[in-house]
Amino acid sequence: NFAQRHPRLVSALLVCIVLLLSLALTALLITVSCIPPEFSATVASFDGLGRSSAGGVAPTFRLAVRVKNNDVWRHCLKPRGAVVEYEGVPIARAADDLGEFCVPARSVVEVPVVATGEGRGLPDQVYEGVEGRRQRQERVPLAVRLTLDDRRKDWPMLLQCTAMLDGRPDLPSRCLLFIMVERGLHGDDEPSG
């Protein structure tokens, strides 16, 4: 009876309900399609942490970058390079061509990255800082920066992670993710956004 007495009001209510459902569905689709992966990093192993003045070997870090995809779509990523730093001093770099990988929907993938220093051993000041912390059994934080291209979207990403030497803590540290606005930025550039 209400619908027969107030047909315009019923039509307006139906239009409002359809609009609200459309907005809710659009918001849900945008949210689901725009979930970036979560990244974390650990130092799986390392070599060459001697002094450069003592003729040591080049420092090498084997990193495990864990990528967790909470999205309903797979993410294909292409790393463009990585840098390992101690207190702002770059001590190792990974190759620019690390190979593309894909993370299926709702899954986790661990990607190995090997970064190697160019010199023989660590500069004296860096060596003293690292070795001093290790002798005091303190955690030695290394900054890891990794630049990635997301193949589904047309923008590069910069990851900034803190990974502990000697695997302490055993849990990986979550990385900060920055979307870089300009194309053509490389692993040793700062994020633009």
C-alpha cells in the first residue's frame, strides 16, 4: 500500500540504495586492487667483515627479502638494484639486474639478494663500529635499500629496511615502502613521494 500511495518516494529510495551499493562496491574494488605487498628483510649470511687495511675480502651479504601479497591479484616485481649500508655508509651493492619474480595472490615469497662490496674489507671506521657492537653482543643494524618496478602498475618503488647482522632478532624487520613519482630513479636515489 505504501508503494502505491508514494511511488516517487519508493523510486527515490531504490535509486539511493542502488547508488550506495555501487559506491560501496567501487570502494571495495579500489581497496582490494590497490593493496601493495608487505616487505621484510633479514641477513641470511655474510662474509668479509674484516678491515680493508688488513687486505680483507670484499664484504658480501646474502639477504632474504620476504614479500607477502595480501591482494587478490598477483604482483610481478623487477628489482633494479640494492644497497646495504651501515650508519649511512654504503658497504655493498647488488647487481642492477636481479631478475623478475611474481608473488601469487594471498601468498608469501622469499627472494634471495646478494650484495657485494667493491673494496677489500670494511673501511676502518665502519669496521670499528660493527666489531665494537658485535663484541658487546649488541644488535648491528644494517640499512637495506631496494628499488623495484611493479609490472602491474607503472611506477617504481623504494624499500627501506633495517636488517640485523647475525640474524638477531630472528624475525625479519618490516620495510618501509615508498612509491617514487618520477621514472628513471635508481637504487641510490632518495624517494620522491
